[in-house]
Amino acid sequence: MEHPERDYERMERAIRFLETRAEDHPSLRALAQHLGLSPYHTQRLFRRWTGLTPKQFLQHLTAERAKDRLRRSRSVLETAWDVGLSGPGRLHDLFVTLEAVTPGEYRRHGAGLEIRWGVHPTPFGPAVVALTPRGVCGLRFVGPGGPGEVLGELRAEFPDARWVEAPAATAEVVRAAFGPEPREIRLWVRGTNFQVQVWRALLRIPPGAAVTYGDLAAALGRPGGARAVGRAVATNPVAYLIPCHRVLRADGRLGGYRWGEARKRVMLAREWTESR
């Protein structure tokens, strides 16, 4: 029986182990001992998650490989952005549409709004999902502070809303986002005009592609605005569905991730492997 949440935790530990010992070229046996698994089960788990062996995984995500991915992505992205930034984004067979909170709704801080929420296991660790009648307003991976910390962040964004724990409702979002069947998901996000522009641009990045902060700034007509774009990317309210994990530094390094670089590595490895 598979346990996605526990398996993700093992994968995160495995990636951190490989990264910190990359120069020593750790063996499969050493990685297995670190995880408390047999070499057979370690190899099997790693292949199931990334499609690669641990050794191939490190080679796959070197800075040089990442820079090559950035170069090869540019023509795909130029085509996608030529179509326009306002349409739906496609994540595998999942269509994501984004609607922004209006200025009036922004000022009301969620007054008169019911937001249903739940905590769920996902392939990338446990996550809190927040859902309004207009769409998903939050998907946040749970960190060391636990679900309560994440829920507190969400409540601070809509302090006057009525928050209702309703995992049966939010489970539908998780099934749509991470399940095998094609679905459509509507997002309803709170942000400044510029932040929403950046998040819409992120929806145009297809799985298996990657961009730099400078690429995004140029696509938005803001050459030289990479730092401002980086700040908007960092405030993405809906993890994975708005794919901010597909943004890298120009030198091929990850460039940080709100929910942990190990998680970002796992996401990219899975997508890059599936797109080969």
C-alpha cells in the first residue's frame, strides 16, 4: 500500500542527503541506510517518484542541465506567451483558470464570504487547501509549523471571512490537481494587479519547461524587472497549480522556493522526466 505523505518525506530526506554529499558520490547502499530502507526499496521508491536512479537524479538537476532546459524552453514559451497571458494554463491534462479578487472585494477582507478548508496528503507532502464559491484561494504545503501555521496565514489574508473545515469539499480539489483524470480548476486569488499579471504568466509555462525571472519580466514588458517579478513569484498563493516552481535563476540554480527547495527539486525532476 502506498503512503504518498510518508513517501514524500522520505524523498525529501533522500534529496537533502544526496545534495549535501554530492561531491562524495554516495552509493545506493549509503542512501538506503540513511532512509532506513533496503537498497531495493530505496531504488524502487526513487524511480517511482522521479523516473530516475539517485545517481541519474543528481546528474539531471545539475546547473548545466538546468541551463540547457532553460534554453530549450524559450521557443515553447515564446509561442505560449504570443497566444496571450489571459487564457487558461494547462498542467498536464488539467486546465487552470484564474480570476482575481476585485478592488472592492480586496477591501472587504472576505466579509460575507465562506471559505471551506481542509488538510490533505499530496504527492509533495501534506497541504492545506482553501476553497470559495468562486474558486480555490489557497493551496499551501505544510511546513515545520504544522497545518495551524498555514491556516493562520490564510486567515490573515481573509480575516473577516467565515472559515469552515470541510475536507470532503477540498478533497475534490486535491483529486483534480493530483489525480489521473483530466479536470478543470478555477482559482480566485487576492493580489495586486502586478502580482496577478505574474501569476497569469506562470500559468503559461508548460510542464517540463522552465523560465528565469528575467524571462518572466521580459514577457510582461518589464525588462530589468526580474527582482519585482521574483517578489511576486514568492507570494504565489496557490502552490503547484500556479507553477512558480518552474522559475529558476539565470545560472540554473533553483533560486529558492517558498515551500522548500527539496520540494521544488522533486517537482521539477518529475516533470522533466515525464516530458523527455
